[in-house]
Amino acid sequence: MFLCSRKHDRSMHRCRKCTLHNSLDEFAIGSESSNLARVRDHIHFIGNHCELDEKRLFDLQVAIGEAAANAIEHGSPLGRENVVRLTATCDSEYLTVTIKDEGRFRRCVHGPNGDEVNFRGRGIPLMLALMEKVSIDEAKDGTCVMLVTHVARNGHISEEIAGS
């Protein structure tokens, strides 16, 4: 399953850098790992429209790839029947992407004998390292991960971000 649509939201501030101004970009995939390439391609498209530099675009793709992979693996109790939805909004300073699944958030992964598996669980720290803001909202109808990155002004990252 692959869906892509654009819905307008007049409450967004106009972004002079990209086509996401005054709109909400929505993208949905069937919960299959084979769809992760489509997610990366779509995020590349969005990042280019927001004029993200190469490093910031790569960081965004890695963080969103992690969130989408987690949504597919852990947030899809019905497997392929579930849908993972991504939305993107951009204003003059920030690009915000949300990844929403239809499952329950898993704080840790357990192996076959019930012990916590230690070789996993690096996705959230990776997202935190790559994005300006990360939030994870748990609900009965699914988990929503919000990732925020700064948009360069006039092709340059602001001093406050570059210094961090």
C-alpha cells in the first residue's frame, strides 16, 4: 500500500524556502519494511524543497528512517494490514515531521527467554542526537514520533545551531 496526498492547513506560517508553506504534506505506507525506501525518497524530496543542506538532509533521513522502521516493526500489531503515516510541515525556521503508527510503544525489546535484548534500542538516542527536538506520544490508537530540524536561512545554518 502506498498513499500520498497534500492537504492544506491555513494556520501554517509561510515558508519562503519551500513548497510546504500553508500546507501539510501527508504520506502513508503499508507497514512493510520494503516501503522504507519510499519513505527515504519522500523525505529527500521534502528536504530538497526546504533547501536543507546535505548533512541536515542526511541526518533527517536517518532519524526518520529509524522512526519509520520502529513503527513498522513494533507499531504494527496486524503486520501488513497496518498503516504508518508521515506528515511534514515547514515554517520559516523549522521542518517538523511526524511518524504515526497503530501500535503500542515498546520501551524495551525482549528475547525468546524473556530477557531484555541489549543489542537493540539505539534508534531513539540516534534520533535525539540528530534532531533539534524529538517527542514520543503514546496513545491507545498508536504512537506518534515528532522530529524537528532547523531550516537554514539563506542557505546557512543559524549560528545557534552550528555552534551545538
